[in-house]
Amino acid sequence: MKVKTTRFGEIDVPEDEILHVPHGLIGFPHSRRYVLIPHSDDSPFQWLQSLDQPEVAFVVIDPTLLVPDYPLEAALGALADPGALLAELALAVIATVPPAPAPITVNMLAPLAFNAANRRGAQVLLHDDRFRTRHILAAADPEPQSAPKIEPR
């Protein structure tokens, strides 16, 4: 399917790469279909582009690259997908990139959780006082690790 976006122009999105978020994201209830677009080949960041609202796109990163002991089980449980397995869980957190010199922050308290097998997901709220909505990103770039990814079929 061809989709017009404000950041990337017209993009071609295969049906099997669409991520479905039935309840939308916090503050964006009408954007329910998304696609992940790599930021660059050597970056751990990606763009989560809405297919329903061309102007809506978020910079995201896998939180396990930032916090190795991120609570995967809690995110999986909050996903409310009884068939989901921990091995099929893919997570992302939304980054806020303000003008320099302000630091980049990530919302570690409300990750986006996806079942990589069926490409359905939700934004979940964790009840964990270790995390904040504006967690300052470390100065060093995180090294990519082997976390489940949502890949084209």
C-alpha cells in the first residue's frame, strides 16, 4: 500500500509490515496502524510512522538496549494478548529529541509492546518506580543487542 507522510514523502508499505495498535497510543487514539522505518543502518533508533495520520511519527528505541533488566514480563502481561510468548515480544519506547543542548529523553514508563508474530500491540503502563516518562538517555550510543525485532515476512 502507498502512504503519504510528511517526513518521508510517499512510502510503499507491504501489508505484512503493518503494526496494528487497536486502541491507539496515549494522545493519539485515531492512529492505529504504524510501520517501523530505520533511522539509519548504524543507529539503534527507528521511526514509528502512523499510516492513519501522515504528520504523526515518533522516534523510538528498544528499551532493553538502555536497561538490560527492563521488565519484559510486566510488559508482556500488560499487552493483554493471552497467546503472546516472551520470545515474540518486541518493545519500543518513544524518544523526545529537543533542540541542543537539552538531553534526549525516553518514556521508559509507557513502552510500546508488540507481539512480533501477529504484529498487534499496545502502549502499556508499567507500575515500576525505577522508570520515568522523561528518562535521560545516556551520552554513549547503546550497542545493538539480540532483541526480538519485528521483521518483514
